Amino acid sequence: MPFFKKQIMLGLVLLGCLACEKEKTADKVVVFPDPFAPRLSYETDGSCWYLERPMEPQMVVERTRLYVVEDFRGLYVYDLTTPQATTLAGFYPISGYLGKLAVHDGVVMLTQEEHAAVEWFEGVDWVLPSRRARVLLLDTGDPDQITELAAAELTGHVMTTGFVGEVAVAVAWLGDDYSPAWRTEIASFAPVADGGYAHVETATQEGLFETTTDVEPDCISFPRVTLAGNHLVALHMNGMFDARVDFVSGAITPFQEVNLVDPFPVFSMIGVRETTLVLVTQWETQPRLFRFLLQEDAPLEPVGGSLLLDEIDQTIRQLLILEDLALLRLDTSLRRVDLANPMSPTELAPVEDLDSATQLAEINDRLLLVSSTHAQVLDATAVRSTAFEPQLELEYLPGFTFTPQPLVVAGHRVVLPGWIDELEPGEGREARTLVFTVDATALTVTAVINSVGTLAASAERVVLRSQELLTILALEDVPGEPTPEPVILPYLYVQWVSPPVGGTQVLLTPECTLVTVNAGQFDATAIGEISLGGSTATAALACAGELCRAWCGHEPHLVDLSDPQHPVWLSIPNDVLDVWYLGLLDEEVVIVGSSYGTGNRGWIASTASEGLAGVPLLEDLPPEAMITSVTGQNDRLFVEWRVPLTGHSSYSDGVPYIAALRMLDISDPLHPLKVGEINLPGRVIHLDADGEHLTVFGYQEEPEPREACLAMGGVAGEEQEVPCLMPHASRIHLTGGENPVFFPSLKGYVDTVVVSGQALMAVVLDSGLTGWRLRVWDLATGEETASIALPGPAVDYGGYRLFSGPDGHALLIYEPGAAVFAVDASNLHSPVITRRALLPDNISLVDYPPTVTTDAAYFPLGRFGVAAIPW
């Protein structure tokens, strides 16, 4: 958003209506670990309005298939059948934040979440955090033809997905700290004939996990849900809750409170083994253990009474259940509870003096204890013995101290990620992922990978995801040293994207690498690439025919794409340039800019010239003139410039100025002709030019007091020295053959304007503050033809963006990111708005502008790749 536009917004008296009691300022975004899912971290604002998506990519290994979901990309299915020859077997594109992946016999369940800054419905009183989720079931039996089996819409953040037998289930909640009431939804899907699935029901409960009126929830007090058999067990600061899903029909028994005799403390942890569920709670230093029986068709049944354990002055790091024994791993000790007598559990003597940062895992009938320097194997059948001594011991990475992360068990192997200490002062930590092989007589390290990341494992495969690389270990039945297989993900960080040119498209990455791909195949392997050097902190890209102009860090480049597999760098930058315009004019790429430090001695060059062998422009402008925008259309160039003046009645950021528009004929780019100049009224916000017409929108100062200004539909500031600004729009015939068309009914705060087909479309917040509306005018007459409410917040200056398409079509986006709506105003009197797609809510369309063609709009999404949205 231009700076002067922000200044208008900040000075408006309309902003005063937003300073109400409900105003909530979000604190700094922090990362909070989820204590019940050690490998997941969630984003939340400091006010704990919500708990965000998992920050790590989600992966599942099922037999010889690897399933990976990527935000705003979709589902990737890899074939792991042949070691050292992993192939991408299928891809299913999905828009949205993805996570909570579950897989059962080739049926994939995942969620597509929307995390907008606003609720997308009409008439809300305040801007609320949005939580919408679409649950999808996909059939990946044929990875080349992945199909959707069933779907359901949920309100809230998805906590858990999983399979209960053949039935799929998802749980979502929605709540905030303005109200103690929470909304919980459970959706179930059951198999039907011919291998399909159907949505059975969505059970909704209001106010289940409510907080007391005198306690504001903190970042770890939101409910956590564990899937245990067909039970959905939720822990909350107010208690424990149990719901059930029928194994066959998918029928849902909603959450019911589990009666705990003792007061429920803040901290809790669940362990599950077969039909036993153990709950450990802790209030200050007093832990208590509960045991429950899991039955398919009955609520949780308590077994015996609770057991109050001796005081614990260390953090409980892990709870592991071994048949009739509970192990509590603390910082440097192991607490043991014998559950053999269901009615009277007893605590055994603790195992003391364990190394810090210990990890604990069960492998068949053995236990593995991993500290920062040693790994030990113990006999799990003798864990009750007072002589609980290790049978095997290994010092790994001798000479280094290891900080382990949560481990993963894969058959008779254990995968342990972590970091070793600094090798030399100032060098920082180094990542390592160790693979231990454990059998009856040996404990060895059989693989070391110099990275950490997301882990997924089965008895046959271990997959480590680190940035854009998969490392795959094929685990054979015979213990040995597995050879890691590196697989590069089709993962491009895209900052600019070109329209399709000759069956290919060109992408520009942050390292100023120009990459070619088959048109529309943004996640496929690149056809070719060439590094241009420099930085894309300031960058642009435009391509036509077999040539591209790329501008990186004030350096323009010319690239030949006649062979897309081998792009050729035609010119080495011989100057630095502040670019005013880079785009397509009559099938040719034209770059317009100023040689660094030369002010208005701009240059124009095209793909017809390899370097900047263009001609100087605008040398006759006043020395103090400032170029504010350059617009190209067909063979015309429109340069908006302004000069500050003292005492003039027009303002820009509080400085008076005059503005004009210079028109240049650049049908021959190296010999531009000045064809006219138009004085622009007031403050110009938007220009839309073509070969015949110029459409101008802006604000014009009127000498009216604030009350009269608002009554006339203008915009007024709270301070008297800020003028009354009246919106204005007009359409001018450039050759003078027609009278100008004025739009007299344009009133209110106008956020964004586009011209498409015969329509002028504007997003307007009217003076009565009844809400944002999309208003449409006929370009030929200036008549307003339609005004409809927008799917957005009633009162907020968040920032809409309209992008023009062909024949009266446009895309409407509420920044940052969030939902994309398609606007069809081809019928001027009956415009239609429909939901089209989602964009990441942290994407700025100023930093990542889309490329608009007659067929689609291509949005570069940074690390999320590209979103191609057809009209």
C-alpha cells in the first residue's frame, strides 16, 4: 500500500469508531511447545487468541508409501518400493494450511485450514480470528489419479485426525479469551460400497471447555485430544472429557466429563497401551496417577482409586506404559508405578542418577535409555527389579555432548535427532540424526545424518525431512549399516512468476536464480535454470517470446529462453537502475528507469537491445519533480509526476503539490514520442490507462468543515488543518474525441479500484459505517449500476486489493493473504462474488505482486510456491 494512502487512512475521523471497548492488540507472535505432542510446535499470539497450525511439515510412512503434505501446495505421494530409487508417484493440489495427516490403507485424511485475520461473514461487530477447516478424505490407491472420497466443513482449529478401525474422525475447537465459551466439533466418515467414504455426522458442543470467569486461559491451557481406541480423550484445565466414535457406523457420542474425585491440576499427561489409559496430573510438586479401562461401547471406566506419588521436584518429561507398569521419566531419574493390582497400584523405588536429557523408548522386550553421551539397553521384563542394570551400553559421538530431541522407534532401530555442542567457540551447534540398531546382543550406531528435521518411520523405512531434502533409509531385516538416499523435493521459493510463454513459465527465486518450468507445473522438476547473482530485495520479472528481463538489486538482466532447458545470459549489467516500470508492451518487454543517482534522466530499453542502450526520458521536467507511477498499456507509456508547492490546495502526505500525467508513444521504444500531458486533479490514488482512455481515481480537497464533509460523503480528519477530501473518478478520452465521463456518486472511503471490461469496480466503506461494499459503475455513462455487501469485516481498514481480469472479471483479496474471491461484473447490474481460493495470511501482495493474464492470475507465494487462479 503506498505511503500516502496509509496517511489518508491514519488521518481519517472514521478511524475513531474503531477505538471501542472490544479493541484487542495482539502481542508479539511466539512459538510455544505442545507438551502433549513433543514434535509439534504451534504459533500463537501473546494473547492466546488461538493455537496455530503445526509448524513442521506432516509426513506418514505406510508400508512402501510416503505421504507428505505442504502448506498451500498439497499432498505428495512417494513410492519407496525400490531402495535408492524413490519416485514421486502422485500429487493432489490443495490450497490452505495443511496438517493433521492420517493414513489408513491408502486412504488419506487431512485438513485444509483458513487462518485469516477476520471472520468472512457479513455484519460482524469486530474483527475476530477466523478458524475454518475443510476435512478431506482422499483415495490414493492409484497415485496418478488421486480422488476425493468425502469432505466436511468444520468451524475452528483441527486438534486431531485419525482412524477408528475403518472410520475416519476429526476434532476441531474454536474459542478466544473474550468469552469463556468454547465450540467443539467432531466429524466422522464411514466406508460405503465400492471403496468410497461418506460423511456420517458432525457433532457440535458449545461451551464444553469453558474457563472460569476469574481466570484467563494461558497458551498451554487449551484442550488437547488423544485418540485411544475409539475414545477421544480431551484434557483441559477444567477437567477430563471423553467422546466415542462407533467402529462400524461412525456414530458419535459427544464429549462427556470424566469424574475425577481429586481436584484437576494444571499439568497433565496421558499414556495409552491396549485397553489401559493412564493419566498423571501434577499440582506443584504433588503428582497423582489415575487408571482407566478403555471399552468400545462404554465411557471411560476408572480402575481403583488414584495414587498420590511422592513429591517430584523435577519436570515430568515422558510417560511410558508397559503392560502393567507405568514409567515416568524425569530430568535425571525414573519413577516406576506397579499397576499389576488394578485396585491398588504401588510405587516402586525410583531409579536415580540418570544423565540429564534422557530419552526413553520401548523396543520389543527391551528399554532404551539415551542421555547426552550414552545409550543403554535394559531388560524391560526386569524393570521391577531392584537390580535394574543396563545389559548393553554405548558411548556415541565420543568427545561431544549431544542434546537429543524426541526419538522415533522403527522396528529394531531407533532414530535420534539432536545437536552436538560447538566444535569451536563461535561456530555454533551442528545437527546430527543417529540411527541405533538394537538386538539381543548388540547396540550400535548404523547411520549418521548431518541434519535434523521432521521424522516419519515404519519398520521398513525412516524418512527425515530437512528443508527441501528428504533423507530416506531403507531398513532391512538383517541389522546392518543402511545407506541414506537423498531425495530433493520439488520445492521452489518463488518471488516472481511470468505468464506462460511458449509452453513454459519463468520463476525468479530470492537468490536471483531464473528457473524455467513447464507451464503450470510449479512443483515439477525445473527444466532449466541460470543464476543471475544479486539480490531480489528489489526485483521484477517480465518475459515475452524468447526473451526475459529480470531486475535484481538495481541490476537489469536480459536472458534468452529460446532453449528453455539452457537459458542464456545475454547481457552483463553495465549500470544500476531504479526501475519505474518493467512489463509487456505490444509483445515486447520494456524497462523504464533512472540510472542510479541521475534523477529524472530516465532511460527506456527493450528486449531489442541487450544492455541499457535506450534513450533519455523526461529531461524537461522540473528538477524537483518526483515520478510517482509509470503505467504501460499497448504502445503507450503513462508517467505520473508531481512537484511540491507552497500554499497549493492539494496534499500528499501533508505536503502540497501539483500533479500531471505525461503520455508517451513508445511503439518504437528507442524513439519515444511525447503525445500529451494532462493536469491531474487533487490526490491521485489509481490510474488505469489503455490505448484510448484514461481512468483516474483520487481525492480532491474541498473547503468544507468536517461535519459537512462527512454529510457529503467525503473523508475528513480529526485535526482542523487536515482538509476535507472528496473522492473523485473520471474517464478521459486520450485523443480528445469524446467528452470526459464523471462518476458523481462515488462517496465514502475508497480502498481499491480496478477497471475491467465496461466496469469500474471499487471497494468502498461508506460514510455511515454500515460496512464495506463492492460498487460498480458503467464506464460509458458514469452510472452506478450495483452495490453489494462484501464477505469481510463490517468496519476495518485492513486493506482490500482488486486485480483486474478480462471482460468484467476481477479477484478480490483481503490482505494480508487469506481468502481470494472471484468477482464477475460482466453483467454490470448483477455482479457475482464467489469464493475461489486461499492465500497464506502472511503474504504481502506488495512484496509478491501477481502476474495477471487473460486466462489466470499467478500469485508468487514465497516458500509456498505459486498459486494459479483462473478467471
